Amino acid sequence: MIISFLNQKGGTGKSTIARAVAVEFSNNDWMVHVADMDVVQKTFFNWAGRRADDKILPEIEVALYREPKAALKASQNTDLLIIDGKAFADNHVLEFANASDLIVLPVGVSTDDLEPTLKLAMELVNKGINKDSIFFIVCKVMKNGDKEAMNTRSSISAWGFNVAKGWIPMRTAYSQAMDNGKALTETKYKELNLSTDKIIQQIVDKAIQLKGSN
């Protein structure tokens, strides 16, 4: 199975959500390999290093890749390949989308985030990607931003795309957890963990559903 986290904008939450999905599948005895496509920032790769240094289980296997072909080849030796796409890598997006069972598009609530992400999704559909394989996640919602989050979800649905129920808020506890090699579902606050786990579980369920229908 291949799940790609894509967006042509930076800072949308791709790596953040991908980490939690990797942990969730690993906790359920899937062999997971992550392809971090950003060999400069190495966000996912460095996070996995902090996790390994602190002996946090499950350990997540991550490697850096420059080209889609090499990254996709890794799917032959694992149960799940997670692609953490590089921002602004237009030439990579379609290749990954074509190979993926599920394409996750994280998006913030601002128009500057939403419009280009919807445009990207429509471009993928126009190039032959199954619309049902695209799954939006609303994230980085500020405190008291519930109305904006609901409006963002409504806009995505109006375009005919699948979007997760709920959203991921912006919380200091999340950044602190990731700084320590943990995922969104591994903070020290049970309520935050449970809330985010509902989002992550929707990604897991959607991926398994799509894989089963192929």
C-alpha cells in the first residue's frame, strides 16, 4: 500500500500528519517505510532520528530520496510506503499520485492555503486521478477557529472532494511532542491524543478501504 502526503505549498502539515499515520500503522504490526523527499530540510528523517535516540517505540524506518522512482521502488519490500512529498516539487506530484492508493492533502483554513490546494486536487483529477482517492485534512486551526474550520470543510465538500470529519488544531503540545520524537497522538494530554487519533483513524480506514477495492 502507498499513501502519499502531498501539497505544493510548504508548511501545510504534510510531515506532521504523516508521522502520526506511520506510528498508527506500525502500532498495528504493519511494516512501514517512509520516503522523505526533502533532502534539504529532512523534517521526517530528523524526527525519526530523535525518536530512535530516545528509544520511543515503534521505531519508524525513514530514508531520504531525491527522485520518485527510487522512493516508489521501496514499496516492494514493505507493507506500507508513506511518501512525505517535497513542497514545490511539481514534477513529483503526478508520479506519486498515480502510484498511490490514497493521496492526503493537508490544508489550513486560510484562502491562501485552500485555493491552491483545491486547484492541485482538480489538476490531479483532470489528469486521471480517481477523485475518491484524494482525502483532505483540515489542520493548523487556531484557537476559536472552529467556524473557519467548518467553512473550510464545507468548501472542500462543495467541490466534491472527501474531507475528514473534524480538524487538527494548532497546539503547543503538538510541537513539543514532535520536538521530542513523538507524534500528534503521543502528547502528554490524553484529550488531545484522542481527538487527533479520530482524524488519523479516518486516514487509515480510507486507505484500507481503497486498497481493498482495487
